[in-house]
Amino acid sequence: MRSTRRFLAMRSTFRSMAVRDFRIFVTGHTVSQMGTWMQRLAVIWAVFEITDSGTAVGVASACVFGPAIVLSPLAGLVADRRESRSLLVTTKVGLVISAAVLAAVAFSQPSTPTPYLLAALLFGVVETFDIPVRMIFVGALVNREDLSNAIGLNSSAMNGSRIVGPALGGALISGAGVEWCFAVNIALATIVLVSMLTIRTRSQPNPAPTPDRRMLLGFGVAWREPVLRASLLAYTVVGVFAIVFPVTLPLFAERTLGGGPETFTLLFATLSLGAIGGGLVVARRAMPGLGFLGASSIATALTMAALAAANSVVAAALAAVTVGAATMAFMGAVVTVVQLNAPAATRGRVLALVSMVGIGSRAVGGPILGMIIDAINARASLFLGAAVSGIVGVWLLLSTRRASARVAPARSASEGPRG
């Protein structure tokens, strides 16, 4: 009987994988994201090797993630106005080109980080346009009641790629050289391009008519809706001060733990392993809300504090697993809440805010935490992220309690006396 319940729970958790187009989408993007994470980390490691500067690493992170701050509203408008599949094919072509440019830079072995920074900026621009339409496309492949499940599974798959990608990147950096990370990513980016061409779009709805073409409309929509506003504000603060692992982890591995690329790879892989579990937690929940966001933010605080206090590679790797689970539960819930609460006609622009916050906050937080690490140490940056996450979690839980207290009297008044 117990085994039957476990089987049914497992079947429910992975139910979206029964949809052919969603299965192809997830498989292709998992492969592609292996290369994307390998490329992100390779850029940062290459700049670190040239400069040995935490501030320079922060600038490299800003080049990769910074375009989202400026271009996400435009990317969201394009996602609302264009057919998803054709737009995704276009962005995939751009990702192949950006990988080729980075490979050319790496094989030329520049003596300054400038060529890497410019090529990383190109990659960041293309990815800014790719992310919101990719999130919309997930919703077009499954029924609304399965959306949370599909987002959770997609998040888990993407984070599974963060295990293989950094591991492969670490092996290539230690062996063949950092330039081969970019060369291999050309092939991996091509795989997802081919997979997109095999997806049938007969079940996709046509883009919703949106007469209002204002790029900044998503901001107004999100601000007027309390759940969207609270979710995005929380994501912004936690994103700036906590979820900046491409900057904090390599410096923590090298300066605090005394390791090299292998240690950094291990920490990032274990963090991603935990993130798979966090994504599956979201997949099991039908409607995560602000209470779940608050709990996962507090869990992020506790686990990041444990990572900051770690004095050995083994202890840090174990803590990184829990950090990955907590942060992915938080981020996956944010995406789900926005998908379910954003109006259909402006969903692309509102979802673009998620990518703007998720990616752009790292562009802001990267230089800030890089300077903190140079001035103090990597532990201080992780403890700061833990403290901020804890404050945000408490605020979300108190907001949820206040909202429930307001709803209860109104509900009692509408029901009237019982007799």
C-alpha cells in the first residue's frame, strides 16, 4: 500500500513529462543550459585568472547579467507581440553566435579582460530576450492546472544542468583550457536550436491581442497587484544580496577554502544538486503563495549562514546542497506566482520583470559583493545574504498573516449569522 502511494505521488510529480512537446522542450534546454552555465562560469573564471580581482569578477557578472536591467521591458513587449516558437528559434541562433564569439576571444588568449567583457555583454543581451519568451512557452505547452508542475520540473531540469555544466567546465578548464568551454557550448547551443524545430505548435494559442504597446506597462500591472508586488520586491532584495553565487562561490572556494577550479566546481555542482530537490518541491505544490515564499526565504537565510560558517570543503559542499534547495524553492515559487497572477495580455512584460530581477539583481549585487569580498572576505558576503534573506522572509510571513486577518472579517460579514 505504501509503495502504491509512493508510485502515485511520483507519477503526479512528473505528470507534465507525458506531454510530448514539453518533454522535447525540457530535454533540449537541459542540454543547452549545461553549456550556458559552463560558459557563464568560464567567463568569470577567465576574468579572475587575468585580473585576480573580486571587483573585476563582479564586473564580468554585470556584463553577463546587466543587460536584463535595461532591456527586459523591451524583451517582454516582444514576447507579448510575437509568436513564441519563432522568437525562441531566433534567440537560439543568437546564443550560438555569442558562444562562437566567446570561443574566438578565448582562443586568442587576450592579456586584458576587455574582450571577454564585451563578448559576455553580447551573450547577456541575447539571453535577456530569450528568458521571458521561454517562460511563456512553458505555459503554452501544458494545461493551466499543470503549470506549477511544469515550472517545477523545468526548474529541476535546468538545475540538473548546473551539475553537469560546471563539472564539465571544471574538467575542461583544468585539462584542455578555458577556451574549450566556449567551443563545446557552440555544439550544445545548436542542440536546443534543433530541438525547437521539432516541437509542434498546433496546441499553442495565438498571441493574445495587446493593443497597448507600452514597454513599461508590466511595472504598473505588477505594482497594482499586491501578490505580484510583494513577490517581485522580495525577489529583488534576495537576488541582489544573496543569490549571486557566480561571484561569491569562486571567491569563497579560492580565498576562504584555499581551493581552485575543482573546489569551485564541487560547490556549484552540490548547490545545483540541492536545487533539483527545491524544484521538485515546487512541482508538488499546486499553488505556492506568499507564505511559501516567506518560508523558503527564511530557509535560504539559515542555509547560507551554514555555508558561510563552513571551515572545510566537505562542510561547505554539504551546506551548498541545502542552499540550492532553499533558493530554488524560493525562485521557482516566484515564477509560478507571477505566471498564475499576471494578466494574459501582458504576461510577457510581467514575466520579463522576473528575468530583469533575477538576472539584473545579480548585475547589481555582483560588484557590491565583489567589493565586500575584497574589503573583508567571502564569509562576510554570505552572512550578509543570509541576514537579508531572513529579514525578507519574516516580512513576507507577516504580510501573509496581515492579509489573512483582513480577509477573515470580510468573509464572516459576507456569510452573515448562521442559525
